[in-house]
Amino acid sequence: MSQKIIPESSWTGKSRWSMEPISLLVLMIGLVLFGIGESCLVLADLGSAPWMVLSQGLSCLTGINIGWMTFSISALILILWIPLRIKPGIGTILNMIIIAFVVGLLVSRFRTPEGLLTRVLLAVFGVVIIGIASALYLTSHKGPGPRDGLLVGLCY
């Protein structure tokens, strides 16, 4: 029995590699928002998403920009898809590029606010934005992000 987990929407693409303009636009908006949300969590300095913690740690150790580190980790994770026979889509590739670019740009341009209340609000804003962004990019049906695909592939 096949089970639909991610709902379809008016912007859902026909396939992972189809190029419907509205589907690609919603996908890219979702990925930019996701990068903004992740950046808010990093800048709030109150805790980050698990994969972003890895990027942050390696970025601190190596001095490589967090955006480049995020992209590099995504590329390495994508290689792990090969034995799992997971198929990427245009959304998978754009996920790697857009989120890494946005995080790298914003985290390098802004500093952690000093006040605790401001940092808490920034973290809450980041979580809300990531939720909205996830709904947008996932319902485009253009392929999972590298980390999502790896974890789903390991479950099957």
C-alpha cells in the first residue's frame, strides 16, 4: 500500500525534475526562508538544528564560512545516497545551494544580539520560519534535501 505523506498543493510539480515556474518559485521561496530561519537560530546563539550544529562546529574548527561548510556537508551526504539508491531532484540540488548561500551570507553579515529577550525572539522567529519554509519546499515535490533523503533512505 502506497501512502502519501507530503500533501499535494496547487504548486506541486509533475516530477522531481519538471520545471513548472510556479513550482520552482515556491520551492526557491521556501529554501530562502529555510536559510533565513536557520540563520536566525545560529545568530540567536541559543541552540541550532542538529545538522547545523555540525556545520557550526566544523566551521569554527576550520575557519571555513558556515555556508561553505553547510554546502560541503550536504555534498558529502548526497554521496551516501548512492548505495541507498535514493534519487535526487532539482529541489535536492537547490536545497544544497540556496540554504548554504543564505546561511553563509546572513551569519557573516549579522552579529548575535546582546539581549536575551531579543535572542529568544530571534530563535522563535527562526523556528516559525523554518516550519513555513518546510511546508513550501516539501509540497513542491522536487526532491528531499540531502539530509532528509539520507535519513528516509536509512529507514527503508
